[in-house]
Amino acid sequence: DGGITQSPKYLFRKEGQNVTLSCEQNLNHDAMYWYRQDPGQGLRLIYYSQIVNDFQKGDIAEGYSVSREKKESFPLTVTSAQKNPTAFYLCASSRGNPIAYGYTFGSGTRLTVV
Amino acid sequence: AQSVAQPEDQVNVAEGNPLTVKCTYSVSGNPYLFWYVQYPNRGLQFLLKYITGDNLVKGSYGFEAEFNKSQTSFHLKKPSALVSDSALYFCAVRDPQDGGSQGNLIFGKGTKLSVKP
């Protein structure tokens, strides 16, 4: 079955460490997205990529980095510069065109700073 | 600029009663509208969408939504709520004419639906 796989499901990070969240899709979707979810704040867009080797900053990109070397993969690195990284992170993908299509979401990664 | 609002943080309904989760939007052109549901510690699942055509859209799990252009609303409804419908619901909009957003979905902040037995 096609879908999006996020790993790990739970991740613990020490202060000052970088961590990378994995997102892989086998839907042949062109566009991929990373969102951060905090209680009461809905979904906030971190980064998105509409084609391979290209990505754009979202609303809250500071302290995060991404790469898009393959169509199937869009890993997110939470760097030590991100001061409050504890959150639920969601990856999504979408057909780039036509944009009448919605998003398919992964199951999320819960990151906790310890 | 496009935006979407979900005016209620929480909606409480008794099982068997009808439910409505409200959503209003603001776009420059004709919107593409979506509803998603999220269960605890899970990703969002697609419920339904409005692109064009009939203003009443039917989706998964018995949900439906009505597109009202004059009121710029897209409220989610279900005739008879189930306890298992308790979850977080997100409305989202896409403006195909908004080049600045590059066609990205804009999400509301979510409404928590609680259905009591």
C-alpha cells in the first residue's frame, strides 16, 4: 500500500544536540511538507518542497533544516538553534499539480527534549 | 492573503445528536476547501473536500460539509454523532489563484470535538 512513513514515532533529544526526523513516501507525490503541531496552535509550516533539490522556508523555519535529494524522501533536522523543539512533527505529501488534491499525512514523530 | 478560521476551540455534543464544526475562509478567488480529522498521536486523515459543483459534499464516516459562498463558510456536519467521532478536526483552504502561497494548504487551528455517551 502507498503511504507516508515517519520515523521514529518517539524521539528524545538532549540539549544542544541535532536530531533528524525521517519522512519517506511511495505515492510518487511531487510536493512534501513538514509541520509542527503544538497544543492550541494548530499546524505551523516549517519547510516545504515542490520538486527534488528545491525547498522553501515556511512560517517557522528558524532552527530547522531539510534536504530533498530524492523524490521519496524529505528528512527534517532539528538543530540546536531551535530553542523549544518539543512538539509533534507531521510530514505530508501532495501531488503538485493539479492543486485540487489535498495532502496525505504521516503518523507523526513526537520529539521531546530531555 | 488567504486564511481560514475555526471559531470554536471545542464542541461538545451528546451521542446521537447532530454535530456542526464551523469553518470560515478568506481567499481572493474560488477556494478549494478540505476537512481533516486527527486522532490522538496520529497524523491527519482526509475527510472530504469541495472543489466545484454541488455545495453539499459527502465524505468519510458519515460526515458532510456545505459550501456557502455568500457566507464564506464550509461547516462540517453529521446527523448523528458517535463517541468514536471524538477527535481534533481541521479545516483547510487552498486558493488556486494565490501565487504567493504556491498552492499550499492553509490550515485552521483545529476544533476539538467531544461526544459524550
